[in-house]
Amino acid sequence: MRYIDASVFVHAYWKPRDASTMPAKTKWIKEAAKRVIVELNDEEEERTYCMSIFQLAEVCNILKIGMSWAALQEFSWGLLSNPAILVVEVPISLYMNAVDKIASKQMDPNDIVALAIMENLGIDEIYTFDKHIRQQEKITCLPPYPGGF
């Protein structure tokens, strides 16, 4: 099982105002994120991916700016009903523990929660473009950046 971070969905679905001025790294990330989404949607095995309800909420809060309400609803139901994705609920105690670690880890609580869920479930791979998560040593971040980034 691989964890899938909110950053993948944000980069895949967010439509920039002017794509012609996008840096090469951002263009690469958007294309890589889209490939991950295609892979996820083509997956035939159950529970191949994992995300927390917090990542889903994070994605919705960002994408609501550029999506219609109907499109956001369809997107959300698509994630919730996809048999390849295990959406994990988060107990308040786990979130409180994450909030307690914000300063020491220099990360936002949603990322800390994601890492805790990964540890609890024995997941060591994550699809992410989040620089704070990519700095973690005990996990493999996918997709790997090409040379020069």
C-alpha cells in the first residue's frame, strides 16, 4: 500500500492562470501528478492507496477555488468511492499529538498526521510533492524528481 498526499491531487487538478509562465519544475510536477491520478484510477486491486480524511479535506479546501460545486462534489465522491483508496479517519488524539509536534518537526499537522498513519499501518512509500515530507529519511517519496530539481 502507498500513501497518497493532498499535494498530488492539488497539482493534478489545479488550473494555473497562465501555464506559459510556469517554471519547468512545476510543469513536471503537474504532469507527474496527472500520471499518478491515471494510475490510481486504473488500479484494479482494492486498497492499494491510502489517505486520511484530512488530506481529502485539504484537497477540497484548495480545489473549491477553481472548481464548481458540482465538480467538487463529483471529485470528492470519486475519491470516497474508489475501491483502490483506503480513506482513514483520524481520531482527535492523533491530531492533538500532531499539533503538539508542529514546532519541533517544522511541519503542518496534516503532514504529521499522514506520517503517523503511515507508521501505524507500516506504509513506507508516499506519493507527494510536499517538500517537508520529502525531507523525511525513513520513507520513499514518489515519484522521484529527475536530476536538476
